[in-house]
Amino acid sequence: MKIVGINTSPRKGSNSRIALVKALKTAKSKGADTVIYDLNDMNIRTCQADNYCVDNNGKCILDDDLQDVYKSIVESYGVILATPIYMGNVSSLAKIFIDRLHCLLRVDTVRDKKFSIIASQAAIEPPMYEYIKNNLDITSDIFQSIGFELEDVVLLIGNDSEEAILNKKDQLDKAVMVGNKITR
């Protein structure tokens, strides 16, 4: 069983990445092989919206580092997407990744694969929380429409500095829960 972690934060001390690593360590302790992709360190371009993938059985026209990620996803049991929340939504790297999953839309390579989202934000205000939760629900709907089976959407709030999550046992416990659920 392989679990793929997709980190879409550009920061080295990212709270969302710390939570992702915690979830992947939990999955590994349950026997999973794990891999993490830090998209900020990769050569990735935006979707060209040319429908090349539609006409070519899911093959993306772009020959960049995301090709390795696609292969890993196809071989996986599940995927965990980790994103910081910027301006009330997923990071721009998360959006690029989501857009580029269009190539998997019409092929059965991801049917019934598990999927979870871990998101971290600085804000703690309830109105902002509801807005972000709605955006995360939309994001999870996109993954489900591709064929993934949603396991979890976890929003970790109040992380207003790098590595803030390291002092929040309740949030680290939620990351452990994600790792446990995705390996079931």
C-alpha cells in the first residue's frame, strides 16, 4: 500500500507540511510505503487547457515534474493533499495541482483511491473559517468527481507562524487521525 503526500506550501517550516509528515509517518507505521512531493521545489507548469489529455487517454502534454507525481498517484492506495490557506483558499500550488489533475478525469486510474486534505490557516475567526471550509468542500468535490474516495478534510486553525503546530497536540493528533483513516 502506497500513500502519496502532496505538499503545496512554499515555506520550509510550513504547518501544513508538518501535519502532512505526521500523517505519512502514521501511515508508514501501519505498513504503508509513503512518498512526499514538495511542489514548490519542482518544475511544474500550469494546465494549458488544450484538452490534449482528453484526446490522448489522460496523457498530459506537459513533460514536467508532475509526470512522476501522476505515476506515483496511479500506483498509490491514497493521496493526502496538504495546503496552507492563502486569501481564503488553497495555495496557488494546490490550485495548479488540482487543475493539472484534469488529465486523470476520464481514465479509471484513480477510481476508489483514498483522498484526504490537510489545510492550515492563521485565521481563527468563525466567519473566515466557514468561508474556507466551504472552499475546501468544493476542492474535495473536485477530487471525488475525478474518482477519488474522500476520507477526510481537516482544517487546522490559528497557525500564524512557522512551526506553530508543533505546540498544538490537538492538531498533531488530527494529522495522526488522517494517517490512520487513509490506511483503512
